[in-house]
Amino acid sequence: MGQLSERSAGTAWEHLRRLPVWLPPALLTLAVTVTGLGSAQLWRDELATWSAATRSPGDLARLAGTIDAATGPYYLLMHLWTGVFGDSTIALRVPAVLAMTVAAGLLAVLGARLVDRRGGLFAGLLFAVLPGTSRYGQEARPYALATMLAVLATVLLVTALRRPSWARWAGYAAAVAALGLIHLIALTVLAAHALVVLVAWWRGPAPAGIATPAQPDAERDRRVWRWLVAVVPVALLAGPLLVKARTQQSRQLNWVHLARLDDLTALPGGVAQSSVVGGLLVGVAALGAARLGRRALLPVSAVLLPVLLLFAAGTVVPLWVPRYLVFVVPFACLLAGAALAAVTAPAALVVVVLAGLLGLPDQAALRRTHEWPRSAPVDYAGAARVIADGQRPGDAVVYSPRHSWLFLDLGIEYHLSDPPRDVLVTEDEVRRGDLWAAECPQPAPCLAGTTRVWLVVSGRHAEPLAAVSGAKGDALRAQFTVTQVWPRPGLTVALLTSRAGR
């Protein structure tokens, strides 16, 4: 049996080596990420994407001025996308699928240039089977695009250092500018790029393992200046975005805590979306770094510097969110690919398959829900079906809490083509230039004349009216009684009828 498995792995390797190095990782990533693409409901962050993407450019500009400026360019991109392809769950997630697919192919190319063909191929294949690749490749958020652009910018940097020309540096400049617009924190990868450029200048003909022809000192100096010029567009485009995002931090990241040392140990499992697979990746990547020696400078710094910079900042201001660092995962895979290239091809394929098998439980779980923890899904669609099945003309709906990151209203509205009237709203989120609508400061008058109200409350509650706090709860309890309750995962739906109508 062992000989048969080894023979099969050897045959598979013979087929793989005949293909372009980027093709197998790209195809595998595409196959994995499209599997179950629409199975999990849009979760809270994706609902924010849907809300923003379906607004006009003018409304998007107002939103960026109020909250989420850092994600504004991504929202504009998604606005253009949904205008062509619609806003179904699958349509919203396809850009992330495509971005992760391209990222896998580019990673294989980068690995082939920095290590060898086998190292690039195994790096791309390992990246394809990680649960984190599926998780963020199936999410309507900017992390997959940031991952793709980080790898693209690094490929273009290596190309420009090997064969310098203004055209190649211009391509690099465009890639890093796009990276900054899509995900500001991903710009920390420029610290690794700067280090490699400085070492290239210092060491001359063979900088950091990036083979280049021998060049005079003047050309070596021009590398540094060209890199500095290439990052000017980043400062011009992302600088104002960063300043504006900084003023919105108290609203945008009010749920984030200061970073602690144990957050670093949890990071591999967070970005890989599997503790065991994340641990395996770190172990194999460490072996690859030891094998590469001096050539490991670029991928090692592309992993460590963004992590350390964000962690250092996160100990002072609340910025530490593991998914913000998803873009470093390909560089860890590149190091792992270098280690796998040192063993036989069948053995390397076995490691890739093992990583895939170890991640299967997490792969299955993330296709059920994108919420975290996985054991706490929020069934917006189920709640919406309850309302749709029992809705009558003139019905109203009330959400509690309104101003929470669960986005109860967006979740119900996404799944209902004709939702009940949101009776307490005085100004919707689009007009406010916000992600949340404004409600009546005195709910009782706004509820007057309404005979039936659908109450949607976060959490499971046997007595949902008792779970509504403040003036809203007082008004509902005074004017309505509960007719029926439908518990759903993460939510409770109740039909309220007016006391006056009894």
C-alpha cells in the first residue's frame, strides 16, 4: 500500500511539473474556494459591504466621511461590481475568490524566483488548502484583495531589483498604491520591501538572495531612489485616507482591545483559521527559513515585520485584529515551500495533503457560518423567512439593539424583498451617511397607530419583550403583547399585537 501511495504521488508530481508553475495552485485555490461559496450566510461584516456597495457614489462619499473611510475604496470597487453582477451572496463573494486564486498563482511565481520551481509550486499548493484561504476567499471583504496585491507588489519588487527600469518600478508603484487603498494595514509589508532594497544596495550584486547582474555603484544607488519615488504615490493616496481613518478609530474599532503577548501565540491559528494547521505551517516555515539562510530575508521580513509593527501599535491603540494580517500568510507558505522543496516530491505532496486533511473540520465549519465562534451562528435568513411567511400589509418591524455590530436590520432587509416598515426610523443609514439608522428619541408616539409589530432581538429569549431596554422597551411593553415567538440561532423573532386592537 505504501509503495502504491508513493507511486501515485510520484505520478501526480510528474503531471504537475509539466504545467506552468502558477497554474496548479491557482486551479486548486479556485476549486477549493468555489466549493460551498454560497453555503454560509452573509455575516455582519459582509452585510456592511452589501449596505455600502448598493449606495450611490455620493452616498459612499458621505459614508467614508462618517465611518469606514479606510474601506471606502473597496466599497466603491464593490459598488461597480454589484452594478454589473448583482448583490447575491455568490456575486458579492466572487471578487474574493478571484483575488485568492490570483494570489496563489503569484505566490508560486514568487517562490520560483526566490527559491526554485518546486518551492514555488509547493508554496502555492499549501496556500490553496489552508482553511484561511477559503475563509477569506469566500468573504465579501477586502482581505483577499489585499493578499493578492501584497504578493503582486512583492513579485514586481523582485523583478524591478533584478532588471531595473522605470517601467518596472512604475508597475510596482501602481501595485503598492492599490494595496494602500484597499487595506491600509497591509502597507506594513513595505517595511519588508524597504529592508530588502537597503540590503540590495548594501550588498550589491546578490542582494538578499535576489540574483542580479553585477552593477556599478551608481546603478545600486538608483535602486534606492527609484524605490523611494515608487512609494510616493502611496503617501499621496493613502496618506489622507490614513488621517481620516485615524479620526474614526473610536467608532470603527471600539470593540477591539489592546494587544497582549498571548495574542501573538494565537495569531497562526487565527490567520490560518485552524490552530493545528497554523501550527504546522509555522513549523514547516521555520524549517524553510533555516534552509534558505540569507535568501530568507524577503519572506521572513514580509511575515515578521507587519506582525511586529501591528502588535507594537496594538499595545498602544486598539488595532490588533488577526484577520488584518491575512496578507502575510502567502509569505509563510513561501518559506514552507522552500522546506518542502528539500524533500522528495511525493513526501512534499503528502505534507500538503496532510495540511488539507487536518483543516477539513474547519473548512466544513466555515461553510456553515462565518461568525466567530463557529458555534454561535446568526440566522438572518431564518428570521427573515418567519417574517415573510406571516407578514401582512401595514405590519411594522422593530430591532433591538439597533446600534450594534450585528446589523439586525441589514440582515433582515437583505433577505426580504419587501420588508415591513421600520417604524422607529427617523433617518435611514444612507441619508445619515452611516451604517446605522437613527430612531425616534421618544418611541411611543412613533409606534402609535401600529397594530402588528415584528420584533427582532439578538440572542435567544423566551420573553423577547423583556430583553428590549430603555424607552423603546417601555413603549413596546405598554402598547403591545406577544402573540408568538420564533427562536432562531443567534436571534429571536416575535410577533407583537396592539393592546388597543384587542
